Amino acid sequence: MSLISEKSPKDCASKKASKKLYLYLTTLLLTLISVIFIIWLILHPSKPHFSLREADINQLNLSLGPSLLNSSIQITLQSHNPNTKVGIYYDDFLLYASYKGQKITPEASIFPFYQDHHETNLLSASLVGIQLPVGPSFVYEVQRDQGAGRLALSLKGMGQLRWKVGSWVSGRYRFIVNCVAIMPLGPTIPSLPLSSRQSSQCSTSM
């Protein structure tokens, strides 16, 4: 004897309703993704522009032997939002100085801020390091720069930002800023303070 199984009309109707709901939700999701992608392509936010306006080295000397460095550096950055319809929230922004690949100040934090369309802001930071360990090549590199008559200081920034379009705000994106300040360096130590007043463009990567 064989068993005969028949589906009730209610089961068929329930499956059809589930299939329609699935297709509707899938279509809605794909439409939403397409709209967001099209808006992104139209707006396509450009990364912010940074330039180094001023840099002053007020202290840069070794203490307790040739391995611990005291430093005091004041910098002013210019930040510009090149976008016409996109604002920028800067949630985190840390800056520090390095010399010949060696970090010579701790990280200093810029207070979070919002930058409107085509807005330009000046950002100042005081970078102070007390007895930071440096490698044995530090003195040698400074002496080489003294012979060349100039010192190249690297200023680096890192942080997270969000794009704002109307009332919509994106997720967080990481960005990195690299600047270089070239300063005249005298033949004797100390020859401080050292200053750079020539504005130089920084590179920004995301």
C-alpha cells in the first residue's frame, strides 16, 4: 500500500506569500544599495587637503647620555575641505613629530571638529617630549644636517573622519597625513629655536 500526501491550499498559499515577501525584500535591498552607490558616485567625496603653515623647534637636546631626548615643537596646520556638497566630521586626529624615521615627540590630540563645504581651518598643536628614547644614530644624523645647513623634520598625523551629506552621516574612515618642514640649521649646538614659515603641501592618504 502506498501513502498519498497532498498539500493543502493553505500550505501553498503560505509558501507563495513567503516567496513574494522574499522577492520584495530582495528587490528593496538591491534598490537601496543601488541608490546609495549612485549617490556616492555623484558626490564622490574628495579627501581633505592639509598644508603645514608654521613649525618651530624650541627644544631638541639629549639628557642623561646620548639616548634620551627632550623636545618641544609647535606646529600650525591648515586643513581644507575641497568638497562642494560634503561636510567632514573629524572624530580623532593625532599628531607627532619624527626625525630620520625616529619618533621624537609623543602624540598630541586635536579636539574633534566639523568642517563645512569648502571651509578652511587652522589647527595648532604643541608637541612636547620628555626623555624619549632615541637610537644611537640620532646625534650622527643631526651632525650631518648641521654640515648641510638645514634640518628636515617630519610631521605626521592620523585619525578618523566621517562624511556628511545633508542629514546622512557615513561610517568612520581612517586617514593619514604626512608633512615635511625644512629648517635652517646653524653649525653650533644649541642653535634653537629653529623655525619654518614657508607653507608646504602635505600628503593625505585614506
